[in-house]
Amino acid sequence: MTKTNELIEQLADIVREDNRYDEARPCFVSIYRSEQAYGGPEEGGWWHTVRALEGSIPFPSRDEAERYLAKAKEIVEQRNREDAPERHKAMANLPDIETAYHDEGYIPQGWSDGGELSVCIEDRQGESDNTAEGLPHYGYFSEGKR
């Protein structure tokens, strides 16, 4: 180890020992689309939440991410208000039960209204995305999962 490297390590130790020291932990501000999707007609019909990552912005520390988060939430809430009429239209366009015929019931399996956006801070990009899990199987909820 060179003398310069030793000095750097010595200085780093001093910084780490300071009670104000907070090690930088990279994190992400992520935007998700959460949709209630129809799972199927079993047990009178059931729904599940699909949470898909729309995108992320990396931050060098949680403090910086938290400063950005409030503004990000305002923007996302505005977008959800703008998209609300389309979600309501999707629901209104479902066929009524008397005229609809779907093998799986009144609502087509996998149907969704398009969902809403949410924003959060994550330690790992995409850690809340559940799209790779696929459609929950029958009995999924009785196993204590959601």
C-alpha cells in the first residue's frame, strides 16, 4: 500500500468515526403502475394487483432521493388525475352481465382498467415489480400471499 493510500484510509477512518457520518447508500426513485387485474371467476371472482416498474432515477444517497420524492409525488398525482377519465371509461365499457359471454365469467380474465402510478424510494431498482411472478394460481390467497 502506498503512503497516499494509507493516508486516504486514515482520513476515511476519521470520517467514519464522526457521529454525523452517514454512509452514502445509492438508491432509486421509481415509478410503478399498479393495476387491479381480474384473476378469474373461482370463489365468486377474485382480483390481484399487478405492480410494474415504469422507470427509475438513480440517486447517490437516500437524502437526495427524499428531497426529490415530494416533487415527484406531486407530478405523479397530477398524472393520475389526468388519466382518471380513461380508467373510468374502461370500467364503463365492460359488457353488462346479461349480454356478455366469457368462458371465465362476466369480466374477461386479466382485464384491467390501466392502473394508477405511484412513486417510491427503493434500495434496488425494480424490487417492488411483481410482473415476473405471472398470474397467481387458484389457492394463492389462501396460502397467505397478496
